[in-house]
Amino acid sequence: MVAIAGTGILAIAVAAVWTYSSGERTYYGPHTGILHTGDTVVVAEDFSMPGTSVVGSSTRGIVESDPAWDEDSCDPDRPISLRLASGELVSVPRHILHR
């Protein structure tokens, strides 16, 4: 009886580990993946930066830095540094960017 229960618990543990490690997951959703330096992204909505100009929707930029170090540190509001085509360096929240 104990052997059967032990086997069942082991099977459940193996299934749980396999299910957990089978894919990337983040708490915040689809716009939280880590962006790497050099990735090209598009701004999905107009964004007004304090004291400077507006970064318009559909503006393309090159990622200069992303402060997230792994999938668990991906806050959708974290500031992503972008270099725009004009050469301007801006910082926008991650949730308004698309790859």
C-alpha cells in the first residue's frame, strides 16, 4: 500500500516538474519578454516623455538596454532605452513596445 502511494506521489511530482519547465512563463503577460540590445521594436501607442517630445505610434527604435535580467523580473512598466532613427535616445515603458 505504501509503495503504491509513494509511486503515485513520485509520478505527480515528475509531471509537475515537466509541466512547469515545458515553456516560458511570465506573471505579467505577452509584453514582458526580455528585449536584447540591438532588437528592433515598434512603439504601439503615442508616448509623451516629461520635458521632451512625443514618441509617436509606429515609431521604430533599436533597443539600447532592458533592465530585466530574467523572465521573472519582467515588469511591463520597466523603462526600455531605445535609439530612434533620429539618433535620439529615449526611455519608454515595455508594455507599449512590440517586436
